[in-house]
Amino acid sequence: MSGFDVDDKTLLELSGPGPRYTSYPTVPEWSDDFGEAAAREAYARAAAAPDEPLAVYVHIPFCRRLCLYCGCTVDITHREDRVESYLGALEAELALVAPLLGDRRRVVQLHLGGGTPTHLTPAQLRRLLSALSAHFEFDPRAEMSLEVHPHVTSHEQIDTLVELGFSRFSLGVQDLDPGVQAAVQRFQTTEETLDLVQHCRARGAVGVNLDLMYGLPEQTQATFAQTLDTVAQIRPDRLAVYAYAHVPWLKPAQRSLEKFALPGPLERARLFGLALERLAAADYTVVGLDHFALSEDALARGLFDGTLHRNFMGYTTKAAPDMLAFGMSAIADVGGAFLQNERTTKLYQQRVRSGRLAVTRGLRRSREDKLREQIILALMCRMTLDLDQLGRDHGEPLLAERMAGELQRLEPLAARGLCEVDGARVRVLPRGRLFLRHLAMVFDEYLARKKPSGPRFSQSV
């Protein structure tokens, strides 16, 4: 990628921990005192806009085995009765939440995440979609997507999903090198990945996305280059290239990876730099944090026409003012508040089966939170920020003046070639796309308020 000529000193200095900004304020700022009453108030605020569309996320936590790098909230099981019980709990939660939204029912985006959503059988997938359709109306142009593990996904499951209306498939790959796969206990061959991509396309999928990960144990520039070249030949419509988040204080299973060679900060940054260069050469546009798309893809077009949006489901051009979320640990963005469900399968099911909402944590955003959220979204989704325009949009004409301190703190990053600051306007430069989290951190007032007592975030590069 043109512009990615960052020296080792800069890479090391900017490789520290930082938030990913899937939300602002970030999860560590949320309160455990935010429960059912606050959640009902948030749903009531959302119900006041009956004509506005909705996005929906459903968390399917089940996996057959644990991939050791995994930072997701998962439930390892081979028992069908546990899956059936969980689907019953999802049906109960849908029946609790839908009436709180009044007449608001139209869905323009649905995503199934996990865990492994294709842990569900075709019959269970039909049951889930039937439950959702009983409570919500899917727009004819709704974007329906899910995460897929190629090693455990059959053609029959893909056929069922297409029949149900799913058109975007995100296939987890992480790395195709056998040595890396052995270290992290994630096994899948290039052949089965290619086979599933081809089957999705043969069934008329609108988009196929592959997820990669850099910074994994035993990963080197040589092995990752081979993975990148192979993936470029498969030619997915989109790619997500995530940094491995080594957070053993949150995910104890990751400690077992420390016996392998884990790339250090400089090597991690070089691995991502390699992804930037190889994928740019294959006609992929850097859409935003970790995400790439072919130049003709809707995400790439959205970057340039201003329709790109980012939420807990990633980058999308199907923005909705509110995002509902169902299932254990699922996070909703509703009525100006973040709502997180109970984080264990057992307690989640107990709550919804007793007629209570599953929300046990969250935060209602203040006016200042919403303003800074828009600043961070502008940097991450449009690569440009106009504080004068944003101030006019939010009824605060002196916003740039109030943000003078933040603009000043951008100067060292501008001096490193990450951005340009021209009065109240900020433009992200090519190399700055590697450091979007650092640009966003400048505008995060929570980071400036307090010093953490222990580790809170993964490495930013």
C-alpha cells in the first residue's frame, strides 16, 4: 500500500494497548448497575421512532472445540439438548423484547455471530429464522449475514441459509499455515475453504468475506505472505485482517500459547504492513480498521460516498439508528444506550425464562458521548473529520474551538505522517490507516480521565 513506509521506531512507539472502538464509550466504562429498568427505558425511547429501521444481532455461542486464540464468548459442547434449550431461550427473549418496541419492526440488517452459528443444524437454523420472523419484518433488501467455520459447515447448511435469505457469508480462516494452525488448534485446509467459497457463490451469495489474523504464534512474514497470496487467489469480496488480541487475563486458555513463538510488537506491525501491501496489489481497498474490500464492493464505495458505518457487527452500508441484540453476552445499541446481556448461557436462560430481560450491564450515552462517538466514526469510516460541520450538525458552532486541545494532541501523529490537520479539518493519510485507534484515542475523554490499575485493552497494532 502506498504510504506504508513507517520506520521501526515509530512502529514500536505506537504499538501499545488501545481500544478497538466498536463502541464509544468503550466497554470498560459501562456499569454493572445498568439493569432491567434502564433497559426498558432504552427500548421505550427506541419505540418512539416507529418508522426507523432496525439492525439485529443474534449470538450463537456454541463451538465443538476451543480455538486457543479465541477472544469471543463461547460455549464448547457436542450436546444437542443444550442447543435446543438455548434456542428456546432465544424465542423467550424475542417475545419479551419485541412488545417493548411498540410498532417498530422493520429490520434492514441481520447478523448471526458466535461462537459458530453453523453449529446449528438446518432444522435449527429454520427454527431461529422462524422465531425472528414471528416478531420482526425483514425489509426485502435487508442484508442478512453470518459467521461460518468452513471445517464444520456443510453444503446443506449453506443451501438452507440461502433459502432463508442469507446472502453474505463471513468465513473464518485466520491462517492457512499448518504450523500456525497446530499451535492455535484451528484446523482447516485450503481446499475445504475454497470449496465452501465456491459453493456460496454457486448458490448466489452477494458477498463472501474471509477473516484472517496476524500476530498468531509461529506466524512469520514468510508464512503469512503465503496465506495472503492464497487468499488473494480465492478472491473474496471482503477481508478482515484482525490483530490477535493476547488477553490471558480475560481468556485463560491463551496462556497455553505462550510456549510458542509469539510475534513481538515490531513483527506484528510488519505482518499487518505485509497485508496492506499484498492486498493493495490485489486490488483491495483499505476500508477502515482491519477491513479490506475489492474496489467495486459496496464497502469500498461506501468509504468514498459517505455511507459507511461501523457498529458491533463491523463495517456496513446498512446503517440503522438502533441495533437489537439477542442471546448470551449479546450487546445492543438501543435508545442511546448500550445493553449487554448476561454473559453465561445458564444465567442468560434462567433470566429470560423467568420473564426478565437478560440485560445486566450497560451505559446510557451522554450528549458529549454521542458527539465524540461521531468524531470517532468519522475518522474510522470516512478517513476525514470536519469539526466545523459536525459542530453545526450538533448545534455547537464553537466545537472546533472547544476541541483545540485534542487538535493539538494530533500534531505529533501528524508529524509522523499519520494525518493532516488543517484548521478544524483532519484527514487520515494512508499510513494512518494502520493507526486509526491512535487517532481515535486522542478524542476519548475517558482515557484522559483515569489511569488503569491493570491491563484493559489488547495491543493496538
